[in-house]
Amino acid sequence: MFAEVIVDVAAKQTDKTFEYKIPSELKNVAVGSRVVVPFGRRKVQGFVVDIHAEANYQGELKELSLVLDDQIPLIPELVKLSEVLARKLFTYRISILQAMLPSMLKAGYKKNIVPLTDSARALPIFNGKVIDAATVRSNADILLINKLLATKAAKIDYVVKNKASHKKDVIYSISNSKKDYLEILANLRTNAFKQKILLNDIIENYESYPKRQQELANLGIKSDVLRNAVNNNWLQKQEVDVYRDPTAADMIHASKVVQLNAEQQAALDQINQQIVRKNAKTFLLEGITGSGKTEVYLHAIAECLKNNKSALMLVPEIALTPQMVNQVKSRFGKDVAVLHSALSEGEKYDEWCRIRNQETHVVVGARSAIFAPLTNIGLIIIDEEHEASYKQDNTPRYHARDVAILRSEYNHCPLVLGSATPSLYSRARAQKGVYQLLRLNNRANNKELPKVQIIDLKKAMFAGTQFDISVDMLNVIKKTIAKKEQVILLLNRRGFSNFMLCRECGYVLQCPNCDISLNYHKDINQMKCHYCGYEINKPYVCPKCHSKHIIFLGSGTQKIQEELINMIPNVRILRMDIDTTRKKGSYQKILSAFGQGQADILLGTQMIAKGLDFPNVTLVCVVNADIGLAVSNYNASEKTFDLLTQVAGRAGRADKEGLVLIQTYNPDHYAIKLASVQDYEQFYQSEMRYRYIGNYPPFYFTTLVSIVSHNEPLAAKQAFLVKRLLTKKLSQATIVLGPTPSAIGKINNQYFYQILVKYKKEPYLAETLSYIQNYAQDIAKNDINVYIDQEPENIM
DNA sequence: AGCACGCCGACT
DNA sequence: GTCGGCGTGCTC
Ligand SMILES: [Zn+2]
Ligand SMILES: [Zn+2]
């Protein structure tokens, strides 16, 4: 038998299958197996994507070296999907396969240098042992090793390291009868206290064996006693795999099923019908904040399980809170797996294994969970489908929604896209009938909508010395805190955080590799580049003029925090932005501290718009609703509307009236006006008009072509050639914009030139783009790369 | 991506 | 004569 293998070498030239002979001693080789194969001089990891009886390749065939897992990691659906996605996204198939699997299944590579002769072994560098090639650093050593290799006194061993391992627990089981143990106990020496404890436990808790080593240790039985017990055949020692379960300790109470209202029930009926009929239909569930979308999801999942099918639910990373997870687990218990970036690598791998071994049938997770190895899927849900985080912002640049559609087609199951503020893309598709629109117009528990007040900053008086918080806003904040109620304060700004400025010469500390300033990271006391990862120690004098008068400009939230502390005596503030949430789990920590009333104000960037509902929050303040609008991105209005609608939903509960204050310089802008009355449908109408006039999505599809080189003139020249090619090959109606140099000049010493293609129908686009990628490879050989991003999030 | 091979200039 | 720099080509 012969296997077609995709090798773990991400390059254009190796982006194809390589054929290998399957040696008869390798059992369990199947489509989807993770294997080690010889590849040229070295060994690499690979994935079997096809198996056939006859050899296709004309030349000499090598054999597969090794199969790496007991359970075949890739299900056939994903093997097939990887091919489709690689083609659609213009990336290497191996990159897609890696993205589909937990990072634990990524190979590590090592080169060992093995001495072959006695004289070589005797050299101090070997000291009789094999050494790692990476440890050979000095010129003298490199020279020596090269000599040895040339004279065959040493050789290089290429090793593929498999990280995947299960946590092992040691358990002790019993094989004698209770009577036997009583006899053993009777014959023990009088001073064998620990052995007596052990035997008494065996006799008293006979049924609860086998026991884990830890449990026995808790009784005071140490390993020496256990070793003795094993030697005497009282106990048998075994190693078993256990799953690292981060939530094992949490007691989750079964919750009772909530009765749906008529509107929810009607939506559910539509979804259930398609689950039963096994129809790959896409629904857009448009439900205002508080309309109970989650309940509909949970009911649909229950229907799915009832039909012996599994269900996949995606939630934005930031909304994947313990509360959210518990809500699902309380309904479906152990049948739920959670794939979450806050888990450790091992925990992620174990959750993934539980899914792969079909031990759970409900998967909840963020973007990458769309590749969960679930079989027999009966329903896919994407909650808050408008969230930009569903699009991965590095290669492979897939959108979870697009992948979901492919998986729903493969599994013949419905897909539910849910949102209070659907993306215009999805809403427009629902309009055209491509998706079926389901609407929830009522708040499920009849909560009042909060009152929204817009503060016109053109006329407002500012409190304090900074021009950010108006007197009106400050007064309401003070009043709310005085009533012992809580406030959420949102700064609508991407985290421009701490950079170094010299007060003497005005120098801003920049990354040497990128045209962008370095950020100060308090936790590691270093300056770091967000684009290339470059790091240096925090300077104490200006690197340019050596003046000591350097300052580290705080983030916007930090400034406001300081101001509020000045203006409101004894105020307690929790700040939440990229600076305070960099550490794992800190995001949750801040939220729960605020929930427990440890602060009066939760101050933060966009990330506070999601997550928990705080019953004691009666005031939500948006400091600046305009920053989002000012960004010259075609979807700035949509993003602002989404954000405002979402935060407005945070204020007020059934018993206390909520108030939302929005400060803006554009009080008449439709995004702000309509968000204040939570009128999504009207916003949709207005925004569609704007998009139509501007030739923007969803009236056009977009593709961003980036031409990248270390050599700026080369990048520019090639970009113009690409543009000419595109204009020539694509149809008249298609708009080709650019090339323009990217906003940040260079990133990691590479220059980016971008071309935007807008099209309605372009049958030759894929062909043309792949032609361009090949052409770039041929013409400029080394230093030109062409990256393609379908439906980019940020365009001009 | 690595890794080797080969060609050429520079240096014992 | 040999070391090492880089351009070129291949990996089943
Ligand atoms: Zn200076
Ligand atoms: Zn950088």
C-alpha cells in the first residue's frame, strides 16, 4: 500500500503530496494519520491524506518511518476540508492542517551529532555521548564537527520530537479477596503501622479500589509502603491516562430547562425542523440584547443530542467566560468539551482528545474550535456572528463563518448565526434569502431597555484638566457611586499604550525593524514591539540625546484613571485594557472582582463591552463614541454601532433603572443615534445605502493582495506589475485599487504594498491570484512574497 | 523550509 | 590548493 503525505514544510515548492510506501509492520496507517517520513536528508512530520494500492510515483519510493498517534488525529472530513481551504485561502495545505490541530501535535525538530569512531567519542565535545547540534556554537567547534562529518567520524541524526503525551496517574488495584487481606493484616508485625493503615483501608473501603496514589498518600501511605505492598502482591501498580480537566473541581449543578416564550419557540421550531431533516440550511438569528438567544441555542443542542447527533457552538473568545461555560455544562454535563485559549497546552490537547474519542458530543469554543474533530454534527452555532475575532488575523486567514458553512454542507446540518447586531454581510444575505432570517424582538424577561442620553461634546464643559470627561458625565458618575451602585466606563480606543518620549529632543523610541514605536511592558520592565516581538530593556536616558528627561506616556485608560482619582475622592477603580489583561486569567479576575463589588468603576476599552452582566451596574458611560467613526475604515460605523448597542445592553436590570451616557462630537451621526434606541434594522438600512454609494462590501467582495519585500523599490515595482496584471486579466466591472504602501511603513524589516480587488463576480479570480503567486516566485525568486487575504477586516 | 551541490573569489 | 560565500535546485 502507498500513502500520499503532506509534509510539515511550509513552502510553495513542497505544497503538494509526497508518496511513500507503507511498510507492512506499520499497522493503523489511515487517511488522517500523523506520521514521520524521510524527506531528503532529514526526517519530518507529515499527514496521510490518501492511501492507494498502486504506486503512482515513477521514481524510487521511501517508506513511512513511524505512526505517531494511537487515535488517528484527522477525521476524513477535515482532511478533505484542508484541501478546499488551502485553495480558497491561497495558503499551504500544511498550514491549514496545523491550524486544525492542537499545538501539542506540532512536531519539534532536533539534530543530533553522533560520534562514530572511538577517537571521536573520546573527544571532550562528545564525552562519549550524542550531542544536540544546536549546542555547537563556537567557530572552533563548528570547524571540528565539520571535519568529523567529512571524515565519517560522526554523523547527523535527524529527530522528530513528538510532544503529545497524556498525563499519567498511578493507580493501585487489588486482586485478593477481603478474607485474604484480613489474614495478611493479622500476620503483620506489631510495629508495621503504615502497612496496617493500608490494609485497614483496603478492608474497609474494598469497593472503592483501585485508588490513585494521591488518595493513598493522603492517608499517610508513602511510596515505600506501596512498593512493599506491590512486591508482596497485595496491590498491583498501573499507569493510566487521565484527562487534564480544568473544571473538574467546579461543582456544576444541573439547571432546569427554561420555558421559551412564543417567539423563541417559533425560532427553535424552524431550527429543529432542519436538524431532523438533515438540511444544510443557514439561519440568521437576529435577537435584540436580552431576547434569550442562548436559550434557543441550548434547546436546539438538546434536540440535536436527542437525534444522536453532536453539536458545535462558537462563542467569541472574550465571551467564553466560566459563566457561559457553566450555562452549557449545567445543561449537558460531561457531554461538553470546551476549547479555550486560556487552557494550557495540555488541557487543550486533552479536551481535544475527548472530542476525538467521541466521549463528548457538545463542543463550545472560540474561533479555532470550528475545526473540532466532531463527527456526525447535527448543528453548528456561531454566537455574536458579527465579531471580527472570528476572522483569524494571521495565516491561515480563515473566517470561522465560512468554515462553518463548509462543515454544515458536509454534515448536512443547519448552521445558526446569532447576533443582536448581525454583520451587514450576513444580514444582506438573509435579505436575499441565502440565509433564513429568524427574529427575536422582545426582551425575554421583560427587562426595561436602559435610557440613553447623548452628550454633545461640542457644547459640553469638561471636568478636570484633560478634555475627556464632561461635567455632566462626572456628576452622574458621582451620584451613582453615592447610591452604592456601580459604573462601567468605556474608552472606545484601541490600546495605544505606553511609549517612550524624550522631553528634551522629542525622540520616540522606535523598533529598529518596524516603523512603529516600542511599547513599555510593565510586567517585564521592557520595551517591546507588537509586530515583530523585538525587546530591549527599559531605557533610563534618551538613546538619542542622552537626556534623563524621558517619560513613558500612559495609555488612555491609565490617564482617565488618574483623572477620576483626582476628581472623585476615595473612588475605587478597576482598569481593564491590554496592559492589565496580558497575563492569563487576569481578565476573569478583574471581572469577578468587579462583580463582587470590589470597585465602584470598571474602566476599560472595548473588551469590557462583553462578558458578565453585573446586576449592580446602573450607569454605563462611553467617553468617546467618535474614535471608531474617525478611523477611515469603511466599516467604522458598523463597529461603532455594534459596540454602543452592546454596552447599552449592560446597564440596568429589572429592579433598577439603567442609564447610558454617550459622549460624542457627532451627536447626529446615524450610528450613534440608532444605537441609542437599539434600532438595528434602521441602522442596517442606512448603512447599506452608504455602502452602496461607496462601492463597499457587502455590495462587493474584497480581496487584499500584499506584495512584500525587504527591498522597498522592489516591492513597489512588483506591486505595479501585479496591478497591471490584475487589471488586464479581470473583468471590466471589477475595481482594482492601489498599490499603496501600508500605513506602517516597514514591519519586521519588510515593506508591504497593498492592492485591493473589489468584485461582484469574478470567475477567474482564483486562477489569476494563484498565477500571480507563482509569477512572484519565478520572477523575483527570493525577496518577494505575495500574501492574499480574502475579505480583509481592515481596508481603506 | 532545509540541505547539498557547485561555482567563484580570497586567503593560507 | 582549500575555505566559505551565495545562487540554484530538490525533497516521494
Ligand atoms: Zn532625547
Ligand atoms: Zn518590530
